[in-house]
Amino acid sequence: MTTQAGPSITVSVKPAVGKWNVKRLWANTWRGAKRNPNMAYGIGIVVFMALLAIFADLLWTETWRPNPLSRFTSPTFSGGHWFGTDNIGRDVYSGTIYGARVSLLVAASVSAIAIGSGGVLGIVAGYFRRSDMFIMRFVDGLMSIPSILLAMALMALLGGSVQNVIIALSVTEAPIAVRIVRSAVLSVREMTYVDAARAIGARSPRILFRHIMPNIVAPLIVQGTFIASAAVLLEAYLSFLGAGTPPEVPSWGIIMAESQKYITRAVWVILFPGIFLTLTVLGISLAGDGLRDNLDPRLRRRM
């Protein structure tokens, strides 16, 4: 972008980051995965869990319904119950696979909503000084309440359903995204090229879309993975405490909550959902750490 400031003076303003190139992002991510095996392992785990959730109906699963004649069946490949059955005869394998669908749906939805709403509020708070105090005081008020308590209070008001779980967790996780985006915008706002853009008469919408937003995409992507892993755990907490999804919806937290009384008799009912929950959170966390190292130029140079 070039403008004439007089008969012989030319001022050249070059943004630090150009248009967001998805192809270049994919190439950088692929190179980062090869340099960082943990990132590749994390992405592999997440993709594996996503495939299980998508094709759950085709993976020899059964309907999540009671069968009293098969209660407390031990895990076996010959009897059709690979992960055994619970105290009312429901197939633990089917519940675990369908539970992956619920957990990943909640994780993806909460991450998208929290990043979207938090990103908008963070940009407004970081760039426009007058709105900063009002937005951040509201955010500080939400963050002063423990996430699990705020989520339980919202679920008590909204009622138990997957949709309400997504809404409650989005409210608890969005303030974190607001603070991350605000801090990134505050640092970018003071850059020389932003001051130069203002000096030549660029309006706020152009500065935001041309200079500010491309510089906060990387932190938003990384924060989205951390919000997703936190959402998986919080959904399991809520379901375990009876404040999450309804009992007829298979969820890892519900399966473990209903079987805690029978852990000495049928440990497999808690074991397999717990393993899947741990692997999912671990995979998302490893992928997020790898993306952070790959998208941060200072960390990338050390790798």
C-alpha cells in the first residue's frame, strides 16, 4: 500500500502479516508434525477418536438399552461384549463408542462458540479503549466463579441436555478466550505499521481486518485446542455429578458415575470409558502444544 505525501516523498506501509494462507498453514503444520512427534501423536489420537465417533453405527455397536440377563458380563470377544456389560446389562463397548460422539461434539462446539464470541469481545476490548473497562470487568466477574460451579448453576437453570451442556460450557470458557485475544490485540495495536496505517487515514475496520486479525489467528487456534480439552473434562465432570447430559444419552461421565458403586465387582465398566477419556484429553493437549510450538516463531526456531 503506497501513498504520495508530497511531490517527491513516498511512504510505504507493509503489514507484518498478509492474507491468511490456508495452504501455507497446512504446510507449516505438516513440517511441524515431522519435527515434533508428540504433535503427530496427538493429532493421530484426535483423528482416531473422531473416526470412532463418526462411524459408531458401523463398528458392531448395540443399542444403549438394558438387558438384565447379561448384567456384569466380563469383557470377552467370543460373547459379543468386548468391554463387558454394566449393572443393568448395557454393553460398555457401545456406550464408550457413542460416548466419544457426545464428548467430541461438545468439545468442537464449545471451542468454536467460545473462540468466536471471545474473539469478537477480545478484539473490541483490546482495540477500543472506551469499551475495555466494561468488557473486562464483566469477564473478571465470570472468571471469579469456578468453572465447574458456574456450569452446574447454568445447567440447573437450563436443564439436562447436550445442547445445554454446550451453552453452559461456552459461557465458562469464553472469558479465557477474551483475555487471550485482548492481550494479543494490545501488543499488535502498538506496532509501527498500525500507527503508519492510522497516519495515512486507514479506518478502524480496515486496520482490524488487515493488520490486527491476521496476527491473532495463531493464538486463537492454539487456545481453541485447550478449550476443547477442558470442555471434554468439564462435560465428564457434569455428567458424573448428574448435572450434564440425560441418563439415556451415553456419556463417559454417566457410565462411570452409574458404575462407581460396583467398581470392586466390575472394574471394566469404569476402566474403558476412563481410558478413552484420558486418551482424548491427552491427544487434544499434545496437538495444542505442538501447534503452539509450530505457530510461535521463537519456539519454532528452537526446534
